[in-house]
Amino acid sequence: MKTTPAHDEKMRKIPFATVYPYYIKKVESKGRTIAELHQVIEWLTGFDDKKLQELIDSKATFETFFSQANLNPNAELITGVICGYRVEEIENPLTRQVRYLDKLIDELAKAKKMEKILRKRQ
């Protein structure tokens, strides 16, 4: 699915720090923990708690956030629909990475087992 250039630009400019509290609220409201949220973020990006906090404190945009990430090679195994987009069909790399994160957090909130969320090649 193609996103519009305006949508991609909007995704690029969103500060991660403005979305992060919503991620916390979403997972905690479903009985999951911040530690589990951080585990999912670290799996996708390689960011430990210290680096994650630095990015939050600096109000890094998603563009900066993902440019500093060491994306997990198994991230391409993340598939499905999130926010009306089929993740694997998103052409813009940054928008796809943001939606990878959204999809993982959605799965965490839906009580999927961590082993399923943190995809491993068979």
C-alpha cells in the first residue's frame, strides 16, 4: 500500500517523545509493563533504556530515532495491518519502520506471547 508524500513527511517529523506516553498507556491498560514495552523497543531498534531516555529527552523525531537504530534483521518478518496499512506493503522505509513499532506494541497490548512478538526465523 502506498502512503502519500504528506503522510510520510508527517511521520518523519513526529517526536518520539510525544508518542511514547501513548505506547505506555496502551500496554499498561492491557496489563503489560513498561519493561515489556522497552524489551520490544530494544528488540526492534537495539536501544537500551539509557539510549531510549536520551532520545526521549532530546525530543528526537522518528526520523532521528530510526536513523540511530540498529534495526533487527528479523523486522522484515513483521506483517499485518496497523493503522489501515499493510506493513509489508509500505514503500517508504521510515514509515514502514514506524509502523513496525506500532504493530509490535499493538501485539504486546493484545497479550501475544513475547516469543511471538520477538520474531525469530524458523
